[in-house]
Amino acid sequence: MQEIRKRIVYIDLIKVFLTCMVVAHHAGQAYGNTGGVWLVSDAPKLDYLKSFFFINASYMMGFYFFISGYFTYYSLHNKSVKIYLKSRFFRLGLPLLFFAFFIFGPLHYFSGNYQTNFFSFLIDLHFNHPPLSLGHLWFVASLLAYSLVYLLIVKIIKVNVKFADTFKAWYPILYLVFLIPANVLVRHTFPIDYWVTWLIPIEVAHLPQYLSLFLLGALFNKAKWLETIKPLSSFAYMFVGLLLFFSRYFIYQQFTAIWSESVIESFLCVGLCFGIFSFFKLTFNHMNSLVRFLSDNSYGIYLFHLLIVAGFQLLLLNVDLNTNLKFVIVTLLSIFTAGALSAILRKNSLMKRIL
């Protein structure tokens, strides 16, 4: 999602994969037991989507933040601070303002038939009912905040630590030693799916993972570690993560729920991020026209897909189709409809700078 960067094909393809998975995750909300709130509910429910949601939540957005942090390193270290801030607020801040004031704000205001002043309603919605004011753009808000944190660390505090030139296979263990207890500590007060507004909407339960992976993305770029990761160690971590996931019922019987959840989720996060990275690097290192279209429009797909997904779910609500088929149809139609909308908007030079 960065505006000026060196193009690395297999990472672009991972970004496309993650974007499609985000759309699929939201498409599945109508057809599975999400545990959260969604606009549309269609029956019968698909039991396997519960596992699909858990696996996605364990790594998907964290991996997004990692990739964003990786290219933020390019952005900050090839620009002045002024230009860096301008580009961040232009590419991230403007969509936030647009969706808050013209999409999600009016949607909630008029659907609830509120009598209060619109701007007072927006303030209340943002600070007292997160993340409704920004919806899925909580990610964009967090990315903007993390970009400012990174700027603070690099340019103001001036942290400059030396690291080994070669990535060591035991480094992820150090990360897990940090992440697992950090998750447990945070989730005693802020359980999963509990949101607060600290200027921006935050699901605090995942804050240790998201912020740390963003900063690690920048570190991996600085240390040039991506090119030195051994596929064997990547797949070993992925195997352990998946093994823990499939053994989750046994693990929950042995430990408290909060520790079990954190251990399984953290190992899945590390394992899937490394496994997907090595798999794409070894297997998918070239683009065709379809993948390039999705890559060029991945940010636009992320921005626009949510209401498109809900719209297709509503259209199919009373249609007599197998639920699995509805899930697939909504996912595919939403990806390409949002992509087409993004491609049309990108024909405008100003919009192309944002999207």
C-alpha cells in the first residue's frame, strides 16, 4: 500500500492474496458464525467458516502490517520528513476523512433516524462506538498511526541498532517469547473483539501483534533479511503453527483459554507469515495481466469492498442457492467489482495518487 517503492513481484502477489482473503473473510460473515456483528445473516451456516475466521484473524492483518512496514522503510528513507508526512496523510488520511464523513457517518446517522446534530453524532460515534465511524478502515487509521510511530523512532529518537546480516532460524522464537505473554497481559483487560478509541479505533487485543509486525517489517527491509530466510525453517514454523491449531481442543483442556488462544494464534501468525512468504517466493515470482490488475488495485479493493460485499449478500439473501456457492459468488464478484471501481477511479491522476 505504499506509493513509491521498489516492486518485488512475489511480495506484490502476497499482497494480492491477502487482499482477496480480506474480501473472503467479510464475504463469509453472512454465512458463518462470526462471533461479531454483521449487516446480513443468511442460513444455513457453514461450520468450517469458524475455523476460517480464526486462522485469518491470527495472521492476515498482521501480515498486512508487516508488508506495509517493509515498504514504509523505502518511503521514509528516500524522502524528506515533510514529503513523507504529506504522502502519508494524502494516501491514508484523505480516505479516512472521506469514509468517515461521507460513507459510514451518514450510513449510521440516517439508518438510525437520529435527531441530534450530524457532527455531534459523528463525534459520539467515533469515540463511544468504535470502530463504526471508520469501519474496516481502522486498518488505514492504524497504518497512519504506526507510520508516525516509526517516524518518531527513526528521525526523532534516532534508534539505530545493528543486526546480523543473515536471518537466524531462532529469531522467531524470540518474537514468540515476547508476543505470547504480551497478548495474555493485554487480553486480561481487553478481550478479542473489544474496541476502544484512543484517538483512532483500536482492538487492543491485537495491538501487540500489529504494531510489532509493522516495525519488524521495516527492520527486515533495513537488515535485508527477506532474502536470507531459509524455506525449510519457514515451513517448519508453519507446520508447528498448524499442528497447534489442529490440536487446539486438547490444548484448551490443559491450559486456560487466554493462554491457549494466545499460544495457538501467535504460532499460527509466525508460521503462516513465514510459510506463505517462502511459498510465494519459491512458486509465484511472475505476473500475468489479471494479477497485475489485482495488484495495481489492491488498495482500492480494500477501501471499497465492504459495502459491495454486503450488497451482493443482500441480493442473494432470498435466492435458493447452496450457501457454499453464495460464499464463493459473493467473494469473487466483490473482488472484481471493487477492483473495477478502483481501476476506473485511477484513471483520474489525483485518485491514482491515492489509490
